[in-house]
Amino acid sequence: MSADTASSDTLNAVGSSDALLGMAALGKTAAALAFVIALILVCTVLLKRFNKRQAKHGAHLEVISSTAVGTRERVVIVELDGTWLVLGVGNGRVNKLHERPAPAQTPHSAPPPASGFSARFAQALRQSGHASRPADPGSPRSTTHTSL
């Protein structure tokens, strides 16, 4: 019986050393993963700082308006040195559609009045007392309950 206990002690020692080797490998893998994630975060911060410096170089360019005309196509109005450019943007291409002098004062259009579901939802929030900000000027102000 002493030979059996000696062999079982040897097996237990071998099994525990395999477990320790497995834990060491897992620890090394976790450390490598943490290093890669930290490296990605550091690169992200550096790129954000670098891009802010580049944005100052294009400060004389301002997007006035933009609207989608298709799934990948847009019409964009850009002001560049006192000139408005109407550009067609899509499929990796930019085409100048029209050019005109910029008006003396850039029009700042108000957002369209809310309608449909968003107006009814805002009204329901106001009626229930959960609204944290004042209502839009274009939204309906009736006091009757509208079902959603």
C-alpha cells in the first residue's frame, strides 16, 4: 500500500505543477492582452491630439448645410473664403455643382417643427411630468391625452 500512496503523491505533485504551468500561461496571455489594449488606447489619444492640430489648418472651411439625396450620395454646401460651393459627394468622388458668393450674413435656419411620433411622445412626457426641459415651440400644446 505504501507504493500506491507514493505513486498517488507523485501524481498529485505532477498534477499541481501542470495546474501552475497552466495558470502561468493564462497570466502571460492576460498580461499581453492588457498591454495590447493599453497600446490601442495610447494610440487613440495621440491621434486625437494630432487631428486637433490639423483641424486648425482648415479653419477657413465651414460646412453650411448637408442633405442626403441617396443611400451614399449627399449634397453639401461649403463656405470657403467668402464663396459658397455646392458639392455633390458620393462613391468616393466630390463634384462641384455650383458656386456663388456667400451672403453677407449666413442664414441659420431653425429646425423644422416636430411632428408625428416625436411630438406625441414629447406631449405624453410633458403630461406625465417627466419632461426635464421646456417643449419645442413648434410642438402641439393640447392638454388632451393622445394615445401612443
